[in-house]
Amino acid sequence: MAALLCLHSNFPNVTVKPLAVLDKPKKLCVPFELKQGQTRLFHQLPSGLNMEVIEQKSVKNKDSDEKMRETSENPPLVFVHGSYHAAWCWAEHWLPFFSASGFDCYAISLLAQGESDAPAGTVAGSLQTHAGDIADFIQKNLCSPPVLLGHSFGGLIIQYYIAKIRNEQSPDTETPFRELAGAVLVCSVPPSGNSGLVWRYLFSKPIAAFKVTRSLAAKAFQTDLSLCKETFFSSAMGDPLVLRYQELMKKSSRMPLFDLRKLNASLPVPSVPKSSIAVLVVGAKDDFIVDAEGLNETGRFYGVSPVCVEGIAHDMMLDSSWEKAHCISSFVKQNKQRSLVFTPAAVHQNTAACFAPRSVKMYTAKKKIQKDHDAEPTEFEETVAQAFFDLENTNQELKSDLKDLYINQAIQMDVAGNRKAIVIYVPFRLRKAYGKVHVRLVRELEKKFSGKDVILIATRRIVRPPKKGSAVQRPRTRTLTAVHDAVLEDMVFPAQIVGKRVRYRLDGSKIVKIFLDPKERNNTEYKLETFSGVYRKITGKDVVFEFPITDA
């Protein structure tokens, strides 16, 4: 009858209670069919109410001891939904995704949502009670600090949980707010609540404000398919899938999560003490509910730069591009070192450390781009930096080599034949380090930016000729001609230039023919036209590239 999450707990003063599997399956409120490997369990709260938990354990590779050891070190992941959703919204895609990546996953349905029991009254709870229910689940069922992932209002609940982890908290507290390995806030309501969002929409987007109010406050999303799609999903989502999720959302919430007037009166969330909790703030470019300022507010509150994902809407975990969760996967894998099991001895020796002041860490892709004069990167440059960041954290072949590498600039260019090129400028002093991984790195980047040719060029500065009579001498490597020649060499790398010929057209214009070493033909031949187009845009000079014809 009982399924135990762990046989014993190494947190102090804790008696672990099992998650119950009901003897007689009750009639489901939400007709969501669990996927392979998922189990629906129920955690009993101190109030006696049952809280639904959809569990999916990690997929372990029995043939690899190293893989099993890596999996055992990963922190458990606890997912918290927002309004009109329940545990099923995570079980659709993200639980299988993270389980396959080696994480034990637990998606919770807050009270009166999904299959969880409903309390007495007219609302499901408050910020404090919902956070307390999550704390009770973690305290009684998990043996190591989890990463909490919250969506929308679920993100606000997690923010309150983080604020409750204070150094004055005693280990003897009835339901302590336990240590976390990290927190991920997905399209989260900001710390000040949603009132700021509403007012901004009223003044800047009155039509959108009307639609959001009609959709959520009046629950029109339940009957209007197009409004449901606009509120939660991107335009690429097919209507049959939107209809399916609309039906599930209709039945997911038997009570409102909060009394919004009381909630707004209790906000903003208490300020966060210094913390070693890593916080990732993730937003969606096409979010119809949480605007860019709301996302930035959450980032500022935790001292981090938010990650804004392109081509996805508010319901990131259900949208047609849900697999863009890879940036979150990179984050949680980086925080496995905080998921160490608490042995009784270690807990007693380090009780003070467990409840010591903490500081929030910055964890974003912006560390992979450093522009001159601390200039802000463009939106496209952030996309390229994110690609570097993802490769560093997910590609075992490149991980160690990319650790200390970053870029200065990234530009997208249109070249001949309707082709597009991505020109990435890298620090001059790192050009040799880039040379070691050039072929592998370009191959992986061209996979990420499908249909676009990637070119790496070292950043160089052209120095003007000194004034007449000046004792200053200009380095030969910084003349216009020398820099243009160096750009040419960088562009065709790893191929070597083995010859040049200058030709003149009938109109007197000059064209340079560049001959490349045939040894690297396979790595460069497919983008010879791109080389010509990019070089023309950078220098204004016409060049063509060929491989010399050799006798058989």
C-alpha cells in the first residue's frame, strides 16, 4: 500500500512518512493519463488533507557505473504549478525529459488543484500555507536538498519559500523550510505580485490588459479556444493540442489558489538574506502574461540576469517548443554538488552551516560574452552566448575546452545565394585556444543555428598611421592591410592559404583569387561563397576562393 521515497531521513528530528497509494483508486478530477514510468501518489499533510504527487524516478543506466554514480549525485527536482494547472502540466513533457537526464522528479498539485484534497473555505490557501505544504513534503520525503521549479504563481510560492530559509530558523521548528540545491523561476510572477503587471498593461497595452483580465479573472480561456491559445501558448501550437490542454485546465482548479486581495497585501516577498542558493530566472519572449519588466524585476531581486527564451509562450512546459528546457537542465546539473546526502553526523556537526546566511549566485549565459567598454550585448549576441553556454554545460567533448572561452561580438549577415552567416569575434589572446576546438565548435554551432554558416574571427584593432614627425611607430600587425590579411586567414581556418593571385576586370576593378590547401576541403568547401560574401562586407574587397587543381 505504501511507497516510500526513502527508507530513512538524514535530516535531524524527522520521522519519514510514506506517500500513500490509495487502496481504491478514486475517480479522477482531471482526466490525464500518466506516462510510462510515472506514479500518482498522495502525501498526507499535518491537516490530514492529501496532496497529489506525480513521481517519475530517474532513468539509470545499469551498464555504466559512472552514469549511475552521476545520477545518484543529482538533486531531486520538485515542480510547483501555477493557477488553473496541476501536477499533470509537468508530467506531460518535463518529467520524462528530466527523468531521462538522471533526475528523480516530483510534481505537486497544490490543495484544491488536480487530485489534491480541498480545504474548507473559498480559496485553496495563502502564500504562506502553500509554501508550508511544500516544506512539509520536502521535510518528510526527501533525503537531500532538492531544486525547486515553479511556474507563474508557483514561482511566487517558491520565492516565499526561499525567503523563509533564514539563519534564525531553528532545526526544532515543526515544519522547517529545508535547504535547497537551487531554484528555477519559470515565467514567474515577480516578487511584488501581479498588480504592477496589470497597471503596466492598462497604460501601455489596454487591449492586451482587457484580454488577460477576461481570460484569467473571468475564466474566458475555458470557453474561448483562440483566447486560451493567446494567453498560454505560442502561435505555432496546433489547435487540437490547445483544446486538449484547455479541457485539462478547466478541471484542474476547484478553488482559486489565493485570495488576491490578501495576497497583494502581503507582498512584496520578504527580502532574501545572503544565500548560497543558486537561482535561475527564466522567461518567455512571447509571454502574454508576464512582461519583460516583470521578468527583469525578478532578476534584479535575486541579483541575476534573467534568461529570456525565444519562440515560446507563458506555458513553457507545455508549449510546442517545450524542449528548450535544456537551459534549465544545464543549470540543475551544475548544482548537483549541493545535493549531498545529509548523514546524521554531518547534520549535527554542520547544523549552524545549514541555517547560515546565504547569498544568491548569478548563473546566466552572459558570462560567455564580454564586449568593449562594458556595452550591453544585442539580442542576437545573447542568443549566440546562450549557445556557447549550453555547449559548455551539455557537450562532454567540448565542456573543458570551452570553460575559459568567451566571445566579444556576434553579427548575422546575408551573403550570396540566400545564405546567412554568423560572424563571431573572439578575443585575440584566445585565438590559439579557439584553434584547438575550431572544427568541433563550428560543427556544433552550425547544428544549433541550422542553415547558417559560422565563422570565427579574432578581434583586432587597426591603428592609424602616426602623424608626421611623431616618434611613435605603428606595429606592422596593426596596419589596415595586415589586419585584412589576418581576417582572411581566420576566416578560412583550419584551411591554410597556399597562394594568391590578383586579377583585374575590364572595368579596372581588382579581384583577388585565394587558393586553399586541399587537405581541409571537407571542412571548408561548402562555404566558399560565404567566405567571399563575409569578407566583402567586412573589408569592401572582392575575393574568390578555390582549391588548386593537382595532377592525379
